[in-house]
Amino acid sequence: MSISIIKVLSQWLVILISTLLPSSYAAAQDVYRMTGAAQFEQGSDFHRLSFPVNPVMAGYLTFDGKAFTYHETGTKCGVKINKRMSFYVDPTISHDFGSLDAFKAFLSSRFHSKGRAQTDTYLLGGADAPLCSGLHYATIYKSPDEMLLVDGSWAYLFEHQTQAPTNAEQSFDCTKAVTNVEHLICNNRELVNLDATVNRGYVAMLLTDSKEISYQDPVRLDQLNWIRKVRNVCTDNACLLNAYRARVQYIKGKIATTYPSYPNDDSEQESD
């Protein structure tokens, strides 16, 4: 191969690498997806970031060392960092929670936080874009696998995303079925459809009735209670069909005003 051809190929390789690097860098950035939102003290301020009712649609943060970028529903906005410090019991924690123990207790009770120690505190600057209103002069506490964003009387937990988020409106992944109940559901198309219908309704209930997204949210507790004490005690298809149909009717009664079409056409299994 001649030297001239080698030079041309080298030039094209440099151009190709320079073109790919920005997108590759963006894709390599760590993603912290919102998993919870809770008010830690009574206040008149409304939550300014959307509730993470469905993981696949939840907002998420990326961080480049100089600014945080908040992403939601295909749009994004950035907020620069005013100051970065090593984590300590700062005035926000002292004033709003009283002590480090109370701060950690809040994280544990509301979010079942993994308890990894916070390492850094970031004081954010102003935000002009409406999407980033919840990051306007907010505080972020970072640990190795979580970020807690505090804005007014609201706290939002973002967890380091290591795999693609699941769609909470769909039936659970049957390739991961373990229990007898899960296998019964996965082996029956009607039950798979009913499971997805209940999940879709559960997300709708979170949107209409939840005051926060946490492990103390009554809507979430009610759903978990139904799964454990009604669905999971079934041992055959007939029991499961009755349990799911009753749950669909219960959800329908809860969200009929806001979602009158529920459970719509993919619930042909339902009988009134």
C-alpha cells in the first residue's frame, strides 16, 4: 500500500474518531434515574419535578463535573454547579432534618436507601428553563450509587442506572418468573393481559392519588398488600382470574373520573 493511500486512510480515521467521540462520551456518562419523591416537612411548595410513577418515563440526571443535566420526556436542561464540597451536616440538613441520624432515617423510611455514605455536596446555580425549576439553587447530596436532590421541602432520590428501566405498565418479565404464581400467570395469556391491565391501572392510580412516591405512599402499600395477600396466595388459574378481575374493578372505581376508558380494549377478559 502506498504512503499516500495510508495518509488518506489515516486522515479519514481521525475524522471518524472525532465524529464518534462526542456521542460516545455522552453515552458513557453515568445516568441517575429518579426513583422516589417525598416531602420531608409540611410546606406550601408543590413538587417541581415530575413524580417517577413509571421508571421508563422518569426523569434522570447526568453529570459532567461542571453541571448537572436533567432529562425528561425527550427534553433536557442544564444547571451549573456553584460550589462543590465534601459531605457534612450542612445548614440544610441541620435546619430541615435536625441531625444526620434524622436525615438517614428519612432516606431509609421513605426510599429504602441503600445506606451508602454520602461523599459530596453540590450547591447548584440558577435555572431559567421551566423543566429545571426543581434544580434552581437546589442542593444535591451524592453517594457512590445515589443522588439526593433537595428543593424546598421536597427530596428526590436518583439511583445510578446500571440497566435499562422497565415499563411499569407492562406485565412482568416472564423470563424471570420464579414462584408458582408467576409461572401460572406466564402460562396463561389471559392472566398475562390482566397483569398488564392491573399494572397500567396502578400507574394511573399513582398519577391521580399519590401525594409522593415512596415506600410510605398509601397507593403503593395498597398494591403491595394486594399482591402479597390476595394474588400470591392463589394456587390455580381460577383463583388468579378472580383476583385480577376484582382488582381491575377496584382500580376502575378509583380512576374512572380521570381515566374513563380504563381498562379499555386490551381487557377483553373482563366481564361486568
